[in-house]
Amino acid sequence: MAKTILGKMLPFLIFLILWEGIAVTVQLRRHVAFPTPWEVAGTLASLLSGAQLSDAPIMRHVGDSLLRWVNGFGIASVIGIGYGLLAGWSKKLRDATLPILHILQLVPGLAWIPVAILCFGIGEAATVAMIAVTAFTPIALNVLSGVRQLDETLLRAARMMGANGRTLLIRVMLPGALPATLSGLRIGLGNGWRVLVAAEMIVGTGTGLGYAIIQARWTLDYQAAFACIGIICLIGLTVEQLIFKPLEKRTIDRWCLSSDGS
């Protein structure tokens, strides 16, 4: 048990040692006060106990960021999964629209800032739109790839048993594309989270972790900025470990997708 705990803690300990080493090196070479892990931990504890950051408690920033993330990702998921299923079903739709997705995939998330501002102005809608556009492409492409990799025998068997188009989509194509769909959702979720933080820095939402980081920079409160970065990492790890890993395991167990074929 001790070895297991040490093995899980080792990456974290290495990270802290590297961070402390970078902080000391920067302070010695550049004479700049680089926040150490212990200073950031103290600032984070202060923020969690109720201290204000950019005229709002830290939980207000976290809550607003998560709400924008969920809204944008939800929109991207619905449209992306729907498109992937329909494009996998219809060759005409796929041929007509797939090159557009390949082009969208090449556009960095931050490049959508002027488009979002022109379409929605400054504020919440622009941020949500950027998240949705950035997350949509990997979701749609992965779902489409999963549908196209389905065994044609399954589709023919379902048709022979009298399945209509709706049944094929829901009972055959969607479950068959589920592993690829999960991969697309995971990539889209990460893309959306990164764009969210950057958008909050630029679009001017007034709250959110990205907004708090950029405001902390202007006031030279780098401890608070680093604390917000730590919260961002913690949220990402929590979503990965508590949502996607169990969901992926359940999918593998449910649809018999383990590597040994059992």
C-alpha cells in the first residue's frame, strides 16, 4: 500500500520540486519574485476562505467559468453528435460538408475572438460561442469516424430484422460509435476549457478564472494568478478522473470492447 501511495504521489512531488527549482532560479538570475508552491498554497487557502479576487469571491469565478463551459460544450455536443450520425448515414451530406470541418479544425480557438465579438458582442454569448465552435469539430469528426468504422454486417442484419432509419441511428449506429464519441467528447471538452479561459481574458466577461488571471497580472498579484491556474488544472483532472474514466470503463464493459475480446 505504501508503494502504491508513493507511486501515485511521485509525479506530484516531482512537479513541486521542479516548480520550486524554477522559482529559485528565476529569483536568483532575474531578481523577480517568482511565486513558490507554498506561497501559492497560502494564497489559495486565503481565497477559499473568502478573500476577494477582482471584486468577487473565487467561487463566483469558478462557478461562472463552469457555467459557460457547460453551456458551450453542451451546444457543441448536441450539434456534433447529431452531425456525425447524419453525415455517417448520408454520403451526400458527408461529401458536401466534411471539407468544411477539416478547415474549421485548422483554425485555433483564439482566432474566433473577432468573429464572436462581431456576431455576439462583448460578454457571455461570445465566450459560449467560442467554446461551442472549438469543441464542435473534434466531436463531429470522431462521431463520424466511429459511424464509418461500423461493421456493415450489423447494419444489414438490423435492416433484415425490420429496423427503420430511427432505430438504426439510435440502437445500432450510436452505440457502435460510442468509443469514438467518448474520445471526441474528451478532446472537445479540453479544447473548450482552454478556449474558455483565454476568452475570459480577452472578451471581458467581468468574472471567471481567465478574467481573474488577467486582472491579477495587471495588479502584479502573481500568487493569485498561479492559484487560479491551479484551480483550472484541478477542475480538468476532476472531470477526467470522475467522469470520463468511469464512463469509458462502463462503455468498454457494456459493449464488450476489452482488448482480450471477452
